[in-house]
Amino acid sequence: AILGEIRRLLSPGRRAQAVGLPPLLEEHQRPLSGRHVLVTAGPTHEPIDPVRYIANRSSGKQGFAIAAAAARAGARVTLVAGPVDLPTPEGVTRVDVTTAREMLAAVEGALPADCAVMVAAVADWRVAQEAGQKLKKDGSAAPAPLELAENPDILATLAISGQRPRLLIGFAAETENVIAHAQAKLARKNCDMIVANDVSGGPGESVMGGSRNRVHLVTVEAVESWDDLPKEEVAARLVDRIASRLDSVRP
Amino acid sequence: AILGEIRRLLSPGRRAQAVGLPPLLEEHQRPLSGRHVLVTAGPTHEPIDPVRYIANRSSGKQGFAIAAAAARAGARVTLVAGPVDLPTPEGVTRVDVTTAREMLAAVEGALPADCAVMVAAVADWRVAQEAGQKLKKDGSAAPAPLELAENPDILATLAISGQRPRLLIGFAAETENVIAHAQAKLARKNCDMIVANDVSGGPGESVMGGSRNRVHLVTVEAVESWDDLPKEEVAARLVDRIASRLDSVRP
């Protein structure tokens, strides 16, 4: 009886449970087996000079949760991550980048993929002229305005690529008219689904940096709104949808 | 003998050791007893709109280490922290802020203090006109330049305050002429010491975000350069210097 108890405690499912992970799924529960899923996560940092940068608010938590869920569902997962201090999910290949241009290069280098989930909050603009040395405060006059240049649009670039993933999913963080903006983005970017969330709200109220998320899934056919859920649960449900959509169009 | 061993294992020093903390110091080893030390740490984030911001690169690790070391040396410690994801050191009162203006208000609210150690990498500039809603990419034209405004200088403001701490220490992150810039800053800001470090070097080579630091202590009398050290060791040594200087001018 004691030996049986020890064996039970040492079983893989039990070990996973002990470190807070869900048990490994059986083969028939791994619906993304044989698929390559590409995920981007986190912000990008666009340098102004060696110590200053422009960034988007993004903790990377939602993207990392999606990468983890896709790996647990059996996919080979490439996670292109902006500068965040999060552990790499088990079974995920991680590529760290800083700027939008580096993120685009890493995404293109990871193709082909069956599905790409572009969760990263990529900076729309970079500074037109990065300074090689730290800019000094003048102290007397008003600082010079910061000239900006538009960054490459990673989602739109993927959509028209010769290696466009079969299923291309974008994220949209909006502060107003969330669904209308997401529908416009879906059409403009030529992707298959936009996961939209409302990031309005002050510090502490916002989903950014938090552990929960309230999202709307916007496709050409429908808008589906999910309740406020833990980011892990959003990830697990989204991975289910990805698997169904990939199966329904399996060549 | 077994009971003795158990007692030894349960002793406060041993418990501290078990969780990776140094043992509590005896009273005579607590040279900042009765002092109030104010520390700022981390970056500030200056919002462009609800999702974008300008920031300085700063992990907050050096400032948090100094706050921890000062508390272990017996000081009452107020730590004014910009947006970083670090645990609050034991025995430290933490005030979280986002922008430079909020940091200045929190610092002024924490006075009087015997010593202030201004480690935070405060953004010199904020955006002149923060947008209430997320700015949209135009897509067709070049983005409008970002108009900037100068932020308050927290160190210089403290130096001329009616409640100027007896010992006022600034930090300087420089990419060139490190010591000359620190000496100029010491004179310009009217403080008692500048801790200067060289933050040049590419990603991975830089001290920013890393666990080690190479600093120069610049006062009107001297420049002292320390070897590359763990940030905790820089903190412990600096706290020794603070205690000596406060004792030498004890009223």
C-alpha cells in the first residue's frame, strides 16, 4: 500500500500537479499535434537614446499564456517575445527581441506556421533618429520635439506574405468603440480573427499587467464576447477555437 | 543532542539563512538606527496616451537593494518606486508611483529624512499633451512629432528645499565621460554625492537590468571607483558610507 502511494505520488500527472501545472494531456486531448503555432507577446521598446525608449503598455502575460496552452495542446510553438521578465513556458521555443523591426524579422524567420497569433503590443512608431549617446537636458529651453517614423505593420505584412499562415489572428487593445475598431482592423489587415479587448480604465483597473482579461472574438461571420476570465482560461479557450478552425480547413 | 540540533535549526539566524536572507544584525551592527532614509528606484513612465509611454531603462534592482540594506542597518526606510515588478524589501515602506510628477509629490510627502538616495531613472521629459484616447495610426502620412515638456528635477528640487535632507545622494547613468559628467552634476544639483555608472554597452552587456554594477562615488573631495560588484554589495557598501557621513555630522 505504501509503495502504491509512492508510485501515485511520483506519477507524471501528480508531479505536474505538485508544481502547479495541469497534467500532460493524453494524445487524443492534444488537438494541435503536428501543428506549428507562432505567437508574439509583450511590448516592443523603440530606443530614443541608450537610456530612453518609447513603449506600449503590455505585460506579455496573455501571449505567454497562449503559447503555453498551444504547447500543452501538442503544437510546436515559437514565441517571439518583446522585453518582458516572464519565464518561458514549458515546451516553447522562445526568441527574444526588443524593437518592432526585430520582431518582424523574427516572425518572418519562424515561418512557415499553420497559425500565427499576434498578441504583442507592437509600437506603431519608432524615433526617426536614434541618438548614439545619452541626450542631455538643456535646462534652459524647451526640449526639441521627437520626430517619429512609422514601424512596419507585422500583422499586415504576414497577411500578404507568400507564407501567410492558414489561420492569422490579431489582437486589438482599444479604449473606445472596441468592437467597431476590431471589425475595421479585421478587414484592413486581412486576417481571420481579431481578439479585441477594452484597455480603458485607470492604473489598477486596467487589464494591462493584470491576470484577467475580457475579450471579444471578431470574425467576418460573428462577434463573440467572453466574460471576464483569467488569462490562462482565455488562452485555453482560444486554443480550442484554433484547433477547430484548423481542422475544418485541413487540406 | 537532537533537541539542541532542532533548536539550532529553528533559531532566527538560521531561519533567515534558510530563506536566503542575511541574519538580523545585532544592535551595535545597526548603524542607521533612528535614521529615516528615503530612496527612489526604478523608471518613471510618462504617458503618450492610454497605451503608450516614454520611459527610461531601469530595472529598479539597485534602488531596491539600497532600501533593503538601509532597513537591515536599522533605518526607517521609505522607498518611492516607479513601475517595476519587484518584491518590497522587508521592513521598508513602499510608495508606488508612475510619473516623475507623482514621484516628486511622494518624495516631498516623505520628508523630513536624514538621507535621501535618489536612484530612480526619472524621465527628463514628458509628453506636452497626453491624449485621453488611444492615438490612431494614420497609415498614409508621417506621424506628427511628439511635443515634449521638461519634467521637474527631483534631486535639484530637494537640494533647495527647506527640508533638504542632511545627506543628499544622486545617481548618474552615463554613456561617455562618466566621471566628468558626474562632477558637473554634483555641482549643478547641489548634492553631497553622485554615484555614477557607465551604462554604455549593447543589450546583455549593459548594467541595466543586470545584477551587477560598476560605480564611481563622486564627492567634492574625491572620486572613488569600485570594482564591478553585485548590486547588493554596492548597496551594503553605500549604506556603510551613509552611516559614517551621518555620524560625522551628527548635530
